[in-house]
Amino acid sequence: MFYGSTENEHFVGPKPLGEISAQICNSIGPSGTNAEYLFKLADSMREICPEALDEHLITLEKAVKELQLTKNNPNTNGFISNQ
């Protein structure tokens, strides 16, 4: 699990959905792509706690998937979530 705090040098603060989804699509860390992390997080939330709907997470997941499809982003490594 990754916990992002405001003290982290990479913390960017609140941004519009388009900026957040673009950053996720284009970012890769030592453990893989940020898109893959987002999709696995959303899938896990649906599996582990389906009654806890996180609208921001769901909206962000959809925005990143749409961006990947429209821009054919090379950072996806072919990973598209099942959900």
C-alpha cells in the first residue's frame, strides 16, 4: 500500500480530473504504472468492500481508461482492468 502525504515531494495537491488522469497515464514508478495501480485499487475496493462506493476513485478510473483508449498511451503495458 502506498500512502501519499502532503509532505511527499511528489504530492501535487488538488487538481482537475483531466490533469490527474493525464498524470496517472504518464507516470511509472518502481512497482509499475500508476494506471495499473489505480485499476487494481479500484478492483480491490469493489471486491473487498463493494458497499463503500468511492465516487472519486470510480470517476478517476473511468477517466484514465478513456484517456488510454483515446490516446493509445504506451505506458499502459496493455493493462486494462476487467471492471
